[in-house]
Amino acid sequence: MNEDGTLIRIFPALSGRSLTVEDMDLEAAVRNALKGSGIHTVDRLLQLSGPELLRIFPNRKLRSYEDVIHCLVCLSEEADGRGTGVLDCLSEQDMGNVLEQQNILDEPCKTFNVFQAAGIWKSEEIHTSVIAELMNPQSAFHNMGAVFLGKFLRKLGVELSKEELEKGEVKTEVPTDQGRRIDMVISTERLYLPFEVKIWACDQDAQLWDYYTFAKKQGKEVPHVYYLTTDGHEPSPQSRTNPLNDKEQLSDEQICLLSFQGHILRWLEDCMKEPGLPSDVLETMKQLRDNIQGGPNAQVRSGVQRKCFSKWAKQDVLDALYQKLLTYDLPWTECTPAYMTLTLNKMKFGTASLEFALRIKKERVKQECEERVRLYLICGLTQEGGKPDYAAAGDYISEHHEAFRTLLKATFAEGGNTLELKTDPVKSAWNRLPEKACYQGLDADGCCHEIENLLKHLTPESVKLFRKR
């Protein structure tokens, strides 16, 4: 989205201040609606336009929307002492209406798009599943047989007879002998075609190498491993390299580069011309095409460039993880651009409260796209109703080890023995998880898996806090 249409244009003084939605004076329901939409920080909130913000509150649109705008006005005035030039000209109660009018009324109504409405507009899994189902000759969702598969393979330079196409199979998430899953595989009597799909995710070490070598073991012809990305870029060297011999890697001839813009769009346009196409299948193709051509807020007015699929920004790893954990009612206590913290259990000992918290901390490796997080089980100390102090907890548990053991037994099954938690009464309140959980950085999927594993080891009294919605 063009920055001119986002909230940061109205509230530039708030940019980069590391404020969270918890710092905003909002009702709990409004805060939860923002966080439920993946908006944890004010910086993230400022990237929204008026219409985007409005869509977060389907049940209480106007009041919730105006509450957020009012809070941003107050924070902005605190930041620069008097407010921006725009704020000087507008009253707080009119701010919401002005933002809404300039962003909504200027644009014609857009047709409904399920990819955008459901928030799956850049999901690799969803796009791959829809494309694979359209190609599938045995699909239970359309009666077009192998027509779509034939059109796709011809664009790859693969010509097959009608009989071969009709017997073909298209599968997703195909497991390999290396414990990986190939995004999509087209398999015929004589061909085995593996596809790796990348929209915003980064390459993994030896990923294409493993897919290609696994495909070659299937006893069929493997012309290439197909690498489908938003813009047809090349895979990273580490993805195509043999993990046992870094001097050996897939050649350019063994990798076929594909793009959504250049290949999937053309294939869809070709398929949509097919006579006798069922209306629901045609509508699905149109929505998939429109989603690839423009992001969820693409401008559609003549003369205005669309926000292209190939320019979609990579999702922040914390936002991605938060979205994956939305099925749980987790008590988040901190949320910053660098980390998120949730309380696992808390007990009162006299005037002090001791708690276990799980911190998910973001880190950057050499390449920007290799954004990862680490998990830490930490202890916090709260004195007389204040906020948890994670630095002071180390000294406290060294002097009150019985209190620490009581909290440990009340939080984790068998006192944490099944997880092999680090429980020695050392000064540091950090790093109490097993090494495997925080030794190396995790992506959102890996982190979510470790968190779910940790929740399984909570006592029945603690686990009731983390029921799935």
C-alpha cells in the first residue's frame, strides 16, 4: 500500500516508538480485536489504512474505530507536545470520518475475494492446494478431468497423451525420506515432477537438493525440480547444495524457475477460456487470478498501479507465530517488535508473586530473510502489584528456592522432569528450557511446534488456561 493511504501519514510522530497495543488506552475488546488481527504494536497499526482498520471491527465498527483514532491522537500529542499539522486542523471526533472518507469513497467497490477476506492472501499452503486441486484429473470439485493439467504441463514444455493425463496424480505435502514435505508433486506413468512453492518464506538448507534426489529415487523421469516463486527468482545456493558435499549442487538445467506472474496467471487465463467451465470453478479461478495480480488493498482505479503479488512484503516472524497461536487463549503480557511474552503460571508468596513466563525473542541472522525466534522459559518477580521484574527474579529464587520448587510443581507435570527443565537455583532467571528448545533459532512453524509441546507438559490446573478456542 502506498504510504499516503496509511495511518502513519496522519501520525508520523508515533513511528518507531516501540509502543504496543497494551500501551493504548483501549477497552479490552478493542485491544483483543487488534491483536486477533495480528496487530501487536503501534508501528504495525500505523501501516493500516482507514478501511483496513475499519474492517477489524465487524460488530462494533464505528465506535471501536473512533476509539483507536482517539487514542492515536492522544499518543501523538504526547509525543510531540502539540500534535502534527494535520491534527491541528482536525478535531479528534472528526478524525475517523476524514480517514474513512478519503480512503473508501475515493475507490469503487471491489468484488468479494475469499483469499483477501479470509486473510490467506499470501498463504503458500492455500495457493498450492487450490492450484493442485484444479489440476487434479480425479478432483471431486470439478468435472473437467485432465484439461487444466494438460494446459499447465504444455506451458512447461511437457506433452502427454490424453490417456497419460487422465491417469496422472497431483498431490500436495508429499513426504520425503528426509522428513521433509514437497509442496506439490505431479506424477504420471513415466514422469515425477516435484514443485517447491515460495511466496514469502525463505529457502531451507539443501531443500531443492533433497526434493530432486528423492524424486530421482521414484524410478521415473525427472526433467527438473520446479521452483515456483512470486517473481521467478533463483533459489539460494544453500537450497541447491548437497548437505554432505558442499562442492556438489544442482545445476541450472536441473532447476526450472517458474513465477506466479508469468506462469500461473497465464495458465489461469487459458483455463478460464475453456468452454463448459462450471460457474463456481470459473469464480474460483477469477479470485485466485485477482489475488495474484494485486494484494488485499490493491488500487483498482485507472492509471494507478496495483500492489503486485511479487512485491508482497515478507511477514514478520512474530506476526506469523501470533497468527498460528490464535486458536489458543494465551495470556500475552508483553508484546514488542522484538519479543512476545506469555505467563504460564503465577503464585503469590507473601507480598511477592513469582511466575513462569515463556518469552519468544526475535533475532536476525546474516540474511534479512533468515529471521528466526528463540524460546526462553524465564522467571518473573512482582512486588506489590507492579509489573513482573525478570532481572530481580534470579536473586529471589536463590534465596527462596522452596517457593520456586512449589511454583515448578504447580506448573509442570512431574515437576518439570519430563521436560528436563533447568531448575538449579542459579542467579540467572533465563534459559530454563531444555537446550533443544532454544539452542538455535526457529521459524514460526518450528516455534509453534515447541510451544504446543511445552503446553502439553503443563499440570491440569495450568493447562486449563490454554484451551483451544
